[in-house]
Amino acid sequence: MLVTDEKHCVLCGSPFVEVHHCFEGTGRRKISDKYDLTVYLCRLHHNAVHAKPNQGWDLELKQMAQKYFEEHYGTREDFIKAFIKSYL
């Protein structure tokens, strides 16, 4: 998991959280689970992240997830094979 604190929002520290898959859509949620590319967000930030895909916080979380993948699981090429493109 990108962030191991399951009790607080990674963006604001709120204790009311839900899991956010950094990559969603057809098959990508399962791949996110496979590589632990999830974080915890409060409802407000979760909705905000989904409201602006590939921008702002969503892009930052995707970049953080890609860096984590490359440090723990494989190369950038491996990441692109799994998630279609690079976010870095």
C-alpha cells in the first residue's frame, strides 16, 4: 500500500476514510489491488480526486503510485504494460 495509515486521509488527516484505487476503470482497479496502489481518502477528497481525472491530486496520486511501482515491482516499461501509459 502506498500509504499504510488506514485511519486518516492522506490529504487532510481526517479520520473518516475510504479506500481509493489510484488507477480505475476496466481491469485497472484489479491491477491496482494486485500492486497495492491504493490510498485512504476522506469522502470530500475522494470525490474531488474523481471529479478531475489526471489533474491536481489525482495526477499526484498516480505519479506517487507509479514511483512506488517502479521502486517495488518493476521498470517503467512494466508499468506502462500494466497501466497503458506513464504518469511521470
